[in-house]
Amino acid sequence: MQAKRFAIINGDDFGFSEGVNQAIIKAHKQGVLTSTSLMVSADEANEAVTLASVNPNLAVGLHLVLVCGRSVLPPEQIPHLVDKEGNFSNSPLNAGLRYQFVKETREELRQEIRAQLEKYRSTGLPLSHVDGHLHLHTHPVVLRILVELAAEFDIKVIRLPSEELGLNLRLNRSHLLTKLVWSAVFGRLRRYGERMLESQGISFTQRVYGLLQTGSMTEEYLLELIPQIQANLVEIYSHPAMPTVGFSTRRGTNANAIDNDALNGEGEAELAALLSNQVREVLISNGFEITNHHFLSQLTTLK
């Protein structure tokens, strides 16, 4: 008897801008997107919460922001994490090193992570899962804090990035050096995270696709990728966006600019992939039931 197969299709950065919010809702209503991750301190987080509340079949989780974004707590309360305007570092490497080696960051991280979880809880939305901006939630210090807070905030699922480097390179060899580095770094973090989450009964998928192809999860790529997936429980995530004037850029701070990802076509291309009937058909023809993290939290045998 063939094992059941499940695919969670997630859109990251919900709340980042009106264009991102619109794209995620469109991909959910008209496409294959089943899940999204909310940035509670982002410019359009309130709009995102309103949209989620009228789309109850969209599973929503917390997109923890500890780099390239703003804090929930005031800067004076977490001076070792943010600048005077409340902005985290724009460098994941620098942030990660500080969180690992500067002892003053530990308690401040705990306070900020708790504050983001509390702000999420105040929305009234069920917490589907937790992941993180640029995957900084997999940093050992951060992940330990999340696990310690899991019972209090009912965290049942945490994303652990994991995809096959060889498979990705067979499909697309662009940005080779970056992919080699990311595969090595996140491979080690995955192994560390697996042991920690398993010991606490927190769920995660067998594979998570999106890291090595970030910004380029196009229809063409997904149509080639999905038939080659061997795992039975996977998450595929991307960053759909529509171009809208008047909101912050994804990687900058110009409030009058158009979303970078939508401007250069990446967000729109990823949205098109999520709306593709061919992508839906190839998921189904390869035996995948399209589901969300709420379902995953009920599973105990498919990790």
C-alpha cells in the first residue's frame, strides 16, 4: 500500500506590505497556497490579520523577525539587539554571531521572542506554526528559547529547512557558492534542531523546499521539482508579491518604493507559480494531498 503524501504550501512575510498581503490571499483563494507566516511588527500586519480572519481556511503562523526588520519591544528595552529606531541588523551573519557570543543578547532575545509570540496571540488567530525571517529561528540560541516557550504558547510545529543540494543543482545551478554554503550551514542546524524538537514532541516536516531557490520558486522550477521529491511530508514555501506603490521594500527602508521582489519580477513569478493549474495537477498526480500545518501538528508517524 502506497504511503500517504502531504504538501504544505506556505507564503512567507505576510503583513510585510499590501502587495504581499494581496498576493498571499489571491494565492490562497485561487491557487495552491494553504498556509502563511505573519510578521507581527511589519507595516501591514494589522491588514494581514484582518484578511486572515475572513479566510479561516488559511493557516497562519508566526514569522519570527530577529534580523532585517523591526522589533516589537522598544529599543531601550533591548539595546543589544536593535538600534535606536528599533531596527535589527540587516546582516544575518552579524546577528547570528552576536546572538551566539554576546551574553547580553540572551535575555533580550527571550524578551523579544516572547513579545512577538504575545503579539501574535493577541490577534486571536490560531498559531499554526513558527518559522523565521531568513531562518534565524533555527539559530541554536533562538531555537532553545522557542522550545522553552512552546508549551506556554502552544507551539506545535517549527520549520526546519531541509532540501537536497544535489536535486536543486540538477534543476538549477545558479548562485552555486551561496547554495553550497547555505546547504552546509542549514544542514547542521537541521540536525541540531531535529534532536531538540523530537525530544519535546514538536513536529516538523521531512523536507522544506525554498531555501536554495529563494526568490526563484517559479512554475518551471516547481514542475521539475515536485516529481522528484521522495519524501512524503513536505513544505514548499515562497515569497509571492504584487507591485504596489507606497509601502516599504522587502530589503530596504524606502517607504515610497515598490516592493523589490515584485519590481524585479520575483514576487510576481512566485505568485504565478502558486496560481498555476499545472502546479496543482503535478502535486496531485504525484500523490500529494495539499494541506497545512494544523494537520501536521496532529501527525506523529510521518516525520
